[in-house]
Amino acid sequence: MKKVPRTKENLMKCLCKNCPSYTFTCKLMATPGNIILLINPMDDDKLHAETMFCAYNKSQCITEEKGCKCASCEVYKENELGKTYFCTNEGGK
């Protein structure tokens, strides 16, 4: 899979926070960490983020696929990604 840059610009364009699979409970659990990422996205392979799953890893709290917005996301288009559901599958499916 192509490496998606972990930048503040990409985080701002990311549609994960508006995805139907990204439940309210998951959003609440992820808020502190996601705020820190907006301040400093850090290109650290050990860092887990509950957002921009195409650049980080699959979610630790999303368990059910309820729809996917990946294909309509600017980050997805700009990085020419070809898969979806990065939130539930490492590297997408």
C-alpha cells in the first residue's frame, strides 16, 4: 500500500470522522488522541490514531462496517488509493 503522509493538512481533509462506520462511542474515545495529532501529526510508526486509517492502522474501536467514505475523500484521491475500509482492515480491503 502506498504510504499516506501523516500531515496536519491530510488530517484536516480526512473524512473518517464523518464516516457511518465511525460510531459516536469511537469518536468520544478517540477525541484526546486526535486533538494531539492535529497539533503534531508525527510520522511515528508506533503511534496509533483513531483517524486517517489509510495512513495509520485499522481502528481499535470500529468493529462493524456500516458504510465507507474513503473513495470520496481528498486524501484517498490525492494518494491514488484503490481500497476501502482501512478502519477495519490493515491496508484496506
